[in-house]
Amino acid sequence: QAEEELKEACARQALQLQEMGRRERLLTADVGRAKEQLESFKTQVMRVCSPAAAGVAGKAVTEQQVIEKVRQISDENQQSHEREKRLQEELSSRLLKEKEVSANVEVFKKSLQELQ
């Protein structure tokens, strides 16, 4: 009876090992697909960010290149927002001055008419 139980336990373990092998093959295949997708994504990002740099001489784009390019675009975007803010402030200031000048012109016109 002990021998039968041992045989059954061995058979169960053999099945478990087979199942684990199958899962490992599936996971390996999934990892391979994920790597391919990552490379494709990195290349797409670089193509959008910097068409000239994407796939230069058939070389794979590194994660560091993608990170640097995204960082550069982010910095440029921030600088653009800051410049836009400064220009808006300058425009508001000029509009305010223009209103003041217009008001002064109106006062001058009234004074001139009163003098005539």
C-alpha cells in the first residue's frame, strides 16, 4: 500500500512538473512578446519625438534615449508655457497702458474743447 501511495505521489508530482513546465513556456513566450512590444513602443515614441533619431542605421532605440527625448520635450513644453505666461502678462500690461492713454486723450480732448 505504501508503494502504491508513493507511486501515486510520484505521478502527481510528475503531472505538477509538467504543468509547471507548460506555465514556464507560456510565461517565457509572454515575456518575449512584451519585449517586442516594448521595442516597438520605444521606436514609435522616438519616431514621433525625433524622426531623424528613430532607428538610425537599424539600431534599437534604448530606454535611456526615449527617456531623454521625453524629458527634453517636457522641458520645452514647460518653457513654452512660461513664455506664453510672460507674453500674456506683457499683453495685459500694454492693454492697461493703452486704456490709460485713451483715457488721457479723452481728457485732453475735453480740455481742448472747453478752451475753444
